[in-house]
Amino acid sequence: MWILVGYSKKSNSKICGKGSFVVKYKFTPYFENIVLKKRDYLKKEWCINIVKNPLKVEVQDNGRVRFWGVVKEF
């Protein structure tokens, strides 16, 4: 199954350092309160893994970015 993960550049936060690094992902209130409640089978870890290793990336006209990937556990 394909899972689509989207984000707006304004809501994404990444902090990286050389060697060991930390990447922090923020989720919008809409995603937290609407999407996850409506689709309770989704896991944030799946979304993060797709953002880190997408099979396909689409940049929309409005600046949002879609990441496509496969979740093997699903």
C-alpha cells in the first residue's frame, strides 16, 4: 500500500549536526487532531520513515511537498 505524507515548508523543522545528528519532525495540529483520529491505523513513525526515504517526491504549486512510500507493516 502507498502512504502519502505531505508537509508545508513552514511547519517542518530539521536540526542536523555532523556525526551524530538529531532530526526533529513537527506535525501540524490538523494532522494530529483530524488525520490521525480519522485514520487511527496510521503511525507517525511510518510517516517519518517515508519522509526520510521517499520513493517519490512531488512539490505542489502552493509550496507543499508530498512524499510517497511503501509501509511494509501495513
